Amino acid sequence: MFKNKEEFKTEFTKRIIEGYGRPLKEAHITEKFMVLEKLIRDQAAINWALTKEEVQDSQQKQMTYFSMEFLIGRLLVNNMMNLGVYDIVKEGLADLDINIHELEELESDPGLGNGGLGRLAACFMDSLASLSMPGHGNTLRYQYGLFKQKIVDGYQTEIPDQWMSIGNMWEIRKPKHAVDVRFWGKVIWDDSTGRFKHVDAECIRAVPYDMPIIGNETTVTNTLRLWDAEVSTNIPTNKDFRQYSQEVNEICQNLYPDDSTLAGRTLRLKQQYFFVSAGLQALIKSHLRTYKTLDNFHEKNVIQLNDTHPVLAIPELMRLLIDEHDYDWEDAWDIVSHTMAYTNHTILSEALEKWPIDTMRALLPRVYMMIEEINRRFIGYVKEHVSNPDEVFNHVLIIKDGQVHMAHLAIVGSFSVNGVARLHTDILIHQEMKAFAELYPTKFNNKTNGITHRRWLAYANPQLKELLHDTIGDHWIKEPDELEKLMAYVDDPDIQKRFMQVKRDRKRILARYIQKNNGILVNVDSIFDIQVKRLHAYKRQLLNVLHIIYLYQEMKRNPEFRIYPRTFIFGAKAAPAYFFAKKVIKLINSVADVVNSDPETSDYLKVVFLENYGVTLAEMIMPAADVSEQISTAGKEASGTGNMKFMMNGALTLGTLDGANVEIHERVGDDYCEIFGLTAKEVDSLRQSGQYNAWDYYNNNIKLKFVVDSLVDGSWSASREEFRIIFEELMNYNDEYFLLADFDSYIKAQQDVEKRYLDKSAWAKMCLINIAKSGFFSSDRTIKQYADEIWHIQPVKK
Ligand code: 26W
């Protein structure tokens, strides 16, 4: 492969001719793009093969991350950077009159995830490879990723995301590793074998597509396996082929766009079982190829279950061991319960998966029998271990009230149960999963989330990378804790000025994008106050809007009241069926239209809604932020990871003591972040007290009253009914997420933010300290903890 610019240019030119039969200067830009991607993939293929061999030879234990989502984003730049060839390629292409950035723009952003959970999985893959750990991903090859969002008249509309329209050069189809996955049918007792038999099932062929996960400054290259569905050779007899093939195609057609409410549809359950069964069958096959027995399966394999979505892996591995590999229950359970580890990402009740027994039993009759037996034996265990089993059963039974509680199955069948931030794990142990934590005290542990600092700092913000290079060098890319060295520069006026210039340059890039896409001119010297994340009531984008309305009304009412220019920027997709969330998007756009076009206020206040927020847009937004809005109701956001990306790019965290904000506050201290609002305990006791009444706040705070009334007095829409549902949620459904209770403290916090911003040197110091303290929030630290405390895997031995 190429080792320098000249070799690259030769190889690239040769491949254009070989690939398209025409000279470079006549090649279409998409052809140049495809050739470059293939060239980089082939560059990685050598290391990929080498890694497989090294792990095989050293017989090391491997981890496989089972997740329905991997929000990987664009890979070209990331892969060239990690391979250390970016500059060679950039200069080589420039010599050939090709602008590398034009090629980068052609890459589709695979929306193979909804939000936090999916992006965390992608960051984990980058850290595993960069730490030279043998850790792979197992998921579905969705034809359509998360919908593209188009704002029409202020409303969200959804457009299918054909991310593979020009193909996906990173994937390699592996038909030789295809397996069959079986649905429906029934289970009979087979006297001849003395075993249960799953008959009349419908077979679907699972075909894997492998993508290389390239580590930074290491030859270790892991695999992200995406399973696709194809018609099987043994066609079902009781169904006409057209219907059968249609059902086959729909399995991997769409990612479910809900990121917190269960879409209880059978197809979702089919998707979950499909990639889980295929993934396990493939792991068993490769294990048997090396070890000829499954007795040591759990010593050589650990599976991390990314929330409850892949938890069918527990009964499915039981089925495979017992029905296809002649294990008895006890031995099978010993292997399974030492292989599976479970991560919980949310406490929202509506997000906890519960499947109707009938649905599960019809679609997966043999697997359901496994769940029944696991539940039956668990009941025995509870009776043995607690004095008041009947009380406990209500909180822990796997099968209860006609439903299968997937979180309960996950906890019973896993040796490790972790939350994703300290506060969240405490809430799981002392509240949501209290009974389980008392039953299995050693299983519960915390693993505070992280983000890959390579993509979110080094690659997304080269200007800041340059500043770091000139101050603390580059070793922080290998050891993110070394960002702490920046503390030596936080009082240095030159570095402070240089940082503010970096921030201003990044704000100008975003301002240019906003002008081009939204036609709004924003002031780059205004405070860029940004809230980007999925639209959800508990994340309280509405509280942010209520503050904006307050500022606008104050300026309209009182010409003396003027603020330091502020640009409020939002980015958020709402699940298509989430009506309230879609109304909040409409409200943000309606307020923006009024405020931005009001000459009295537009020099002080601008509101921008960036459509189609995702990984690629985030890479442009995070470096440009002054204020990071992390304002969820305390106790509701399990961790958050956007908060870490903003911190790493030098922004002030304005937030509640929720999720990982608690640990950000802990590391930078009161002086360098802005905390407000009720704590999780206060929210809990207010809720428990039953005393909370939104009208009390409304009637005792005239400014708040004006703000809330504006939702239904036509201020933002010709129709007074347009935002009635929002008014109702707040006032007549008693403000479930305590926005009114936190309103005053939020307003004060925002006023304090302005005061802070006026002192440029203190502000720059605050930003530099946040960057210096952000090393802990690298997913390299998170992965090292998972590897040492849960997976017990080591870097690939050379
Ligand atoms: C059943 C539908 C569904 C789909 C996705 C329910 C729940 C989910 C995810 C668990 C939601 C999610 O993305 N949770 C987020 O996970 C992040 C990574 O740990 C955390 O940082 C966020 O706080 C959490 O909301």
C-alpha cells in the first residue's frame, strides 16, 4: 500500500483508470470519492486480517457489543486520520487538483441510530480499536437509517434516509458466514431425541456485512458486523413466496425512530431476535472452529447488551446450547450468565421494554419457553434469598401481568448491570431497581459515559487541536488525561486571546452555514447558546424557549431592558409519533420568525432551528458553542454525552445536577460551570409530596404568567389553538417535568452567564479549564473501566 504522497498519487490514478476506464481528469467526482474510500479500506484490510490472526493465535478473550444502533457518522476523515494518512492524501489529491473537502462532503452520514445510545456505541468502537482491544460490534444493516428532517412552515417532516444510495464502500458482504434465523412455528416434544423440537418455523437467511473499525496509531482493526435479511433456501410451504420475500425485506428496512417510547410492534421484536440470533450463531461457529467445545465459551467471549433491545440474547444462547449443542440447563445457564453483561441507559418508564406474552410466544415459541423456565427458576431463587418473596415478586418477576419485562430478564441473566453516570447508577440501585440491587448487590456498577476525543476534538476542531499542539503537544490524543497540562496556560493572556480567536473562527463557520441554510444572519460576537439533542419533554427544550420568550417580552415591554447579544441555536429530531415534541419544534420556529424579524430586538436576540441534526452537523456545532444547554429535569437524563462534547470544545455548561453534569461540575467546580434548578432528590420529594401545583407558580410570578399566556394569546401564531397542547401540558397536566419550578433559577443562571461573558479573560480561562478537565470524559477512560472491571479483556498481543 502507499507509504507517501507519490505512492498514493500513483495508486489513486491507477485505480481510477482500472475502475472506470478513463483518465483521472475525466473522472466524475463521485468516482474519485468511491476510489478513495476503497483505497483507504484496502489500506486498512491488511491490519484487519493481521488483527484476526493475532487474536486467533493468542486465543484472547473478545468482547462483542450487541446494539440495535451504531451512530457511526461519516468515516472517511476519521479513518484517514486514524491511519495517519490524512495529510498525505490531502496533499496528494491537491497535486491532482482535487479538493479533499469536496470528496468528504459526498459521504453519506449513516443514520444507524437515534441519539445518545447509538452514538455511545460508535464512540466505544473507536476507543476499543484505538486502545488495541479486541472488541467488535453486532447490529442490523438498516436500508433506511433515521429519517431526514425537513422543516416545512416550522413543522418537522420526515424523509426516508437512503444512506446507501451510492453504496457503502466500507462494508464487505460475507455470504460464507450466513446463518438461518427461524420465526413462528411451534414446539413439539420429540421422543426419539428426548428433546423439544421447533417445527414449521419460517426460515430467513441472515447475511453479514463487515465494516472495519480502524484504531488510531495502532494496527488493531476490529469489526462492526451488520446483518441483512435474505430469502432462505428452505422456503416456507404455508406462505406464498411474494408475501414471504416481502416479509424478509421488511426486517432490515427501517430503524425505528423512537428513542424513548416502545413501539410494541412485532417487526421490532423480529429485528431484535434477528441480529441477536445471527450474532450468537456466528460467535458459536467461530469459537468451535478454534476450541472444538463450548465449555469455555464464556472464558473467550463476553457480550455487552446495549440496553434491553438485544436481551433476547440470554434465552437465545440458552436455546442454542441446549437444543443444538446438547447442554443441560445448569451448564448452559452457567455459560450464559457468565457471558452476558447489561447496560441500562434510561429510567423513563415508557422506554422500558415489556413485550406481550402472546406476541413473544407466537413469534418465538422455543425462546419463550426458555424465558418461562428462567422465570420459574428465578422465582425459586427469590424464595431462597428474601424473607418477603411476595412483595419482591411484584418488582422483579420477568413474566408478569401478561408481559415479558425485558429489563428484569437482562438483570437475572447478566453477571454485570451498569448505569451510565454516577447519579443514574445510584438512582437504579436505590430506586428503580432497588429490589434487584438487594438480590444481586455485586452485579450493579457504574460506568460513566465518554466520547471519543479524536472525532469530537482532534478531527472536528483542528483549530483547537493546533492551539493544543502549540501548548501541550499532541500526546493527549493518545492519553486524553494529559489535557490537564493545559491548566498551566489558563491564565496566559496570549493563550486566552488565541483561544477566543479559535472559538470565533469556529462560530464564523457555523454562522456561514446558518446563513446558507436558514437565511439568517447571526452576529458571531453574540453569545452562541446551543441546545442540540433529541426532542423530548424531559430534556426541556421548552424551558429554553420560555426563557427566550421572557427576554423578548422584557425587551418589548421595557426599552431599558437590553441584553448582551445572544443567538439561541436548536437542533432536534422528534420521534414521528411524538405529537408534543413536534409542537415544541413548531413553537421554536414560530418564536424565531417573530423575534428574528422584530427590528426592536433582532440586534440582541436571534433564534435558529437547524434542521436534520445528526453526527455531521454536531461536528460543526460543538466547536462553535459558548453555552452548552444541559437543562433536563434532574434525575431524568441518564448521562448525556453532548454535554461532554461541548466541554471538550471549551463551552460553559449551563445545567441542572443531572446525569454526567454532576461529574462535570465536580471536575471544574462552581466557578467554571453554571448550575441551577432542583436536584434529583428535591424533584423526587416534590413529586412524592403531591404538593406540586403549576398554577401556584403561574399565579405568583407575573413574568412567568405573561410567558405562559403567550402560548395561547396569539403571540406566536395566528391561531390561538396552535400551541394549546403545550399550555395544557404545563397548566392542566401539572407540568410533569417541573419547568415552572425551575423557571426563576434558570432565568437567574442565564443572567449570570451574561455577566460572565462580559469578562473576556475570565471567560477564556473558564473555557480553557473545561478543556483541561475534559480528559476524564474520553471514552478511552470509559472503555478501560469496562475492560478492567466487566470484560476482563486485554490489548491484542502482537
Ligand atoms: C424502546 C425505544 C427506545 C429506544 C432507545 C428506548 C430507549 C432508547 C435509548 C435507551 C434512549 C437513549 O438513547 N438513552 C440515552 O443514552 C445515552 C447513552 O448512555 C445517555 O447519555 C442519555 O442520557 C440517554 O437518554
